Amino acid sequence: MLVFLYFILILVIGGISYQKINGHKDFFIAGKNGNSLEIAGSLLATILGSSAILGSVDSAYEIGWAGSWLLLTAALGLMLLYPFLKYIAKFQNYNLSELLGDIYGIEVQILASFVIPIAWLGVVSSQIIGAAKIVMILSSINYIEAVILSGGVFIIYTFLGGQLSIIKTDFFQLLFILVGVLGTFFYIGENIKDIEGLGIVNEKFNYLDVMVLILTYSTTCLVGPDIYSRLFCAKDIIVMKKALIITVAILVPMAFILSGIGIYGREVLNETHTGLKSVLLLIAERKLNRITSIFLYFGLLSAVISSADTTLLTASSLFTQCFFKNLKNERSVLVTRYMIIFLGIISIGIALYFKSILGSLLLAIAIYSGAFIVPAILGILGFRSRKEVVITAIIIGGMLAFIGKIIGGDKGNYILIFSFILNFGILLIGKKITTHYK
């Protein structure tokens, strides 16, 4: 019953925000008036989605303290982003594809607007999977029904409120997240301190795995569509800087807190982790008292909602730019709302087929990072090349990263790393050829 009331509350908030939206600026960047706490809260709520929280705990269950690398690499990416803020603040855009369009031309913008949403469907679906697993515990419905219910709520909420509702509610959802996770950690804390887990680098997660995670996940925080959509909502560069500092200061301890919970789960559950339920949810069900578990469940639901609405709006607004050069018109708001419905339904379908949260997330991020990270970073730093060269680098880099992730293991990791090298090489050689013929 409580979960349905919670979803109704979310939809009411979306409806109220719908009434307050006065144009495309409110819908896409919340009026560009966000303060430091709002931007930091939104960044944290976006990063600490179900894929990060449940995935980190599940990962730590299998690979020990190395499970902390997911959030640690996110924090690293945000630290690397800090000196880039002076460049980002110069662009008066609504999203990353517009920024790429300003740098390389409209054709690159259209390609980004088409490819990134496809990759981001995996990110959206991972949030729906996480929500469904929680809803199953809090109600009597099955997985299919939980996926449809959760996905439907995300679609309606994002459709109504856009960025205005997201940026205003993410801070409060973050508080739910922190209370739920920290409450769980302190409840079981006495039992964690005496448990020894595998080291932060070990035989199950070696230095090559760390490098790949840095290339794929750190860089997605350095140049990521969801991260930039948060930053573009900031009032000015000072707000951006303060927000990043706050975000990193919270992410680092959270990385170890979630890993500690996963290692505890390995010790006390005494079983192979299989099935639909994540380790954290099994701990909540079997080891926490009723009050602590309720706080955790609603903290996780808040994490899911805050990430799902952000990623769904990002994907939808990017896809809209396949039809509009920029989003600064009212028609783009209408089309984006249609795209929210369209991409949301596809994400529900993916969630029904794939039931692995972290797998869905990392596959999507690998495709994006292999394709866009190198051109985006170089472009922000002033690199310019012909659009044909950039498009070739994006397509080949993305395809190689996808192949590497599908193959998996060390061989797949090497292919994924090579996708970055080849992407850079194509851009560099193309630049030299262009300069030579001029």
C-alpha cells in the first residue's frame, strides 16, 4: 500500500510542476536558476541510482572492496571535470549534443542525438529493473507487473514536470537515499568491522578492470549527457564548482559504505547470489528490522526515480534534436514529451527482457564512452576537425566498444581500450590530412 501512495505522491508533484512550466527553458534546464545544493543534490541523486547502489552492493558481494570502484571512478570523473567548467560555462546550450553541434557542426549533433538515446535506453531500463525489484518486495505483484507499473510512473512524471520538477525534488530524494543507506550501514555496522573482504584490487577485479572502468565510467562523468544536463541548470560557474565539490565529498565515502554492505552480505547470506533479488534487498528482508528496511526501500525508490527521470528526459531531449537544430522553441517541448512516452515504453521492454541491473548500465555506458568521450573532450579543449572525420571516429569507436563489452573478459577489455585509441587516432590523422590539403 505504501509504495502505491508513494507513486501517487510522485505523480502529484509532476502535475504541480506541469502547471509551473512557462516555456522551453523551464522544461529543459529548470530556468537555469539552480543553486549549489540543488545542483549537487541532483548530481548525487542521478549518480546514486538503483544501478549504482544495488549494483555496487552486488559487485562487492562478488569481488570484495573492489566493488567500491564504481562510485570511486565516478568521483574521479567529476574531479577531472572541475577544470573543464570554465569551458562548459561558455556554452549556452541545453544538452551535450548541442554542445557537440557547436563544435563540429550540425551533422555531428544529429548523430549524437540519435546514438546517445539508443545507448541510454540501457541506463533507463536499469532504473526500471531496480524499481521493479523493490516494488515486488513492498507489494504482492510479480516482476512483469512491477516493471510496467514502475516504468509507467516514470514516464508520466517525466512527461509532466520535465527538468523543473527533477531539479527541485532531487535534493529531497537524495535525503531519502542517504537516510536509507546510512541507516542500513549503521544498523549492521558492528558486524562489518570484523569481516575481511577481498582487497580493492584482487584476482577477481584486476588493474585492467580498473582501467576499463575509468575509461568508461569516469569519462562518462567527465563528459556525460546526464551530468551536463545538471550543470546547464546551474545559475553560474561558481554554483557548478561548489556543486562538484559537494558531490565528490559524498560519493567517496558512499563507495566504501556500499561495498561494506556487500561484503557483509557475502558473510551472512551464505549462498550464491542468483535470481531477481539483489544482495541489498536480501539483507533488508532477512537482517534489518522493519523500520530500517522501510527507510531503505523508500530510499532506493527515491534513487530509482531521481535517476530514471533524469536519464529518460536526457535521452528524449537528445532524440528530439534529430528533428530540431536546437530546443529553444515550444514545439521541441511537445516532441520531447512524445519521445518520453516512446523511449519509456522501449525501456520497459528492455527491462522485461534483461534482468541484470549493472550489466544493462555498463553496456550502455561502454557504447557511449567509446563513441563520444574522445571527440567531446578534445572539442571542449579547442580541437577542430572535418565533420566526416569526427563522424567516422564516433561510429568506429562506438562499434568497437560494443563488441568489446559483448565479448567480455580480458580480451573484451583490450578491445574496449583500443576503441579509445583508434577513436583518437582517426581524429588526429584526419586533422593532419585536412591541414595538409588546406
